[in-house]
Amino acid sequence: MYTRDNPSPEYLAMVQMYETLHTAGEQAEGKSAEETFPGKMLVGHVREIKALIERTGARDLLDYGAGKGLAYSEGNLRIDNQLTVSSLQDYWGLDEIRCYDPGHAPFAQLPDRPYDAVISTDVLEHITEPDVPWIIEEMFSLARKFVFANVACYPAVKHLPNGQNAHCTLHTPEWWAGLVHGIAMRHTDIAYRFVMTDKSGPRKKLGLSGKRRKVNHVFERLV
């Protein structure tokens, strides 16, 4: 079993690869360093996160796998094409937001204390499979009130420089739910909400692509 102190060799290689992409950019796709993993995917989940913050009374938050965290530094942030907020911190009503991402040097230091809320958006499916359990365990261990995460259960369009699909851990929503439940049972005082997204509809056949819609499967425990 791998751990924070003993991660898999694949995990170490993956982190090194992401460090390079963060500093050099995705040259094959014509993306600059700033455009690579900017950390803006969480914008689609900020309402869900706000609801959990309000329900639990969370006052500070750790974004685990935040990329460059640019969503936190943007003013007049547009949410759901309906609402413009001055900042996510103000919208969530938090005293502090901390970003952690092992592939981005400014955020590479793991926090040494827990936070009320721990969130991870569009991250876990990018983690090497042998390391997913200890990373989810670490997220729960760093949380005082709740954990929120979303997981894509379908291949990414993007491939990494090593040729691997960017979503390197692909499983059904039920597989993820079972893993999360087993870990969460060791942290019964922590609420959680995990959103597993897969796609329904016909796959590509004879060169034609049918419309496949995304379907969210929510697994949660509110305490």
C-alpha cells in the first residue's frame, strides 16, 4: 500500500511531468505556462461548495490540487452566466483559502494543519490509481467539517507528453463511491459530497459521433 511517505514511482513521475507542464506550458497545444492548468474548473461547482460552507459553518478552505488557482485571484468572476461576484472568498464568506498543488511550485507545500473544508475539482481522475486511496484519505484527514470533490469517469480529450490519457484512473461512479465510502467510515464526523460524472448515449460509430450527455451521480453524507 502506497502512502504520502511512500508514493508509487508512477506518482512521482506524474508530479514531475506536471511540474514541467506548469513551467513550460503545453507546447504541443500552443498553450503558454499561464494557460496550462490555470485552476478555473472549480467555477462550475462554487454554488455546491457554498451550500456546504453554509450548512457546516466552515470558515477556511483548502483547495487540494488547485493548479495555479487563478479563479481565486480574478475579480468580477462570472458564475453560471447568471451571477458576477467580486471574489470567490467573498462569495463563500471565508476567512482564508489555501491552495495546494504538488505540480505548481508556489503551492507545492502540503499544509501542516487541517481546514474546515477541503475541496478537489477535476483532480482525482488525474491521479495514478495506486495513489488514489492515500490521497483521498489525506483529504479527509485535512478536513474538520467537509470534503467536496468531483470526478470524471470518462477519458479526457487531452493526452500527456508520455502518451497517457490525462484521466489516468478511469472507473465507474460505483467504484469511486465504494472507495470513498470505505475511507469516509474512518472519518465519521466529516461530511462529504462526491460528484461522479459519466457519459450516456451512443459512442462513436462508423466515423459518426452520437450526442453523449454528461450524467452526475452524487454520493454524500451530511453530518
